[in-house]
Amino acid sequence: MPSPSSEPTPPEAARWAARAGLPLPVDRHAAVAATAQHIHSVVAVLRELDFADTPPATAYRAEQETHDAAV
């Protein structure tokens, strides 16, 4: 897997897909590589977020939510 700052190449994307049991037609290699790059860039942004003050999901109780119909 490439480092987060490098873009996956179409041949790399094809190898990853084949390793996962999803052989790709040659005309899909570039599109899959572009999609993988987009996912990597989104994940990189998420990794930079500071969630220190955010309670864990187990602390959330939907039934305690107050609903306000005012818009």
C-alpha cells in the first residue's frame, strides 16, 4: 500500500483488487485508482480531526434526545 501522500497507480489498484478477489477489466484500473486516491484523501482529513472532547458513541442515548419542532 502506498504512503498516504502518494497516489495509487492504476496497476497498483488492479493488484489490490485482484488480491481481494475482484479482478478488474483494464478500462476500470484508472477509475479505481482515482477512487482509492479520493478515499485516502478523505481519510487523511478525518485523521487530523481532534475528537478529544467528543464522548464515545456508547454515551449517546437516542431516547434522551429532546425534539424541538421550531425551525
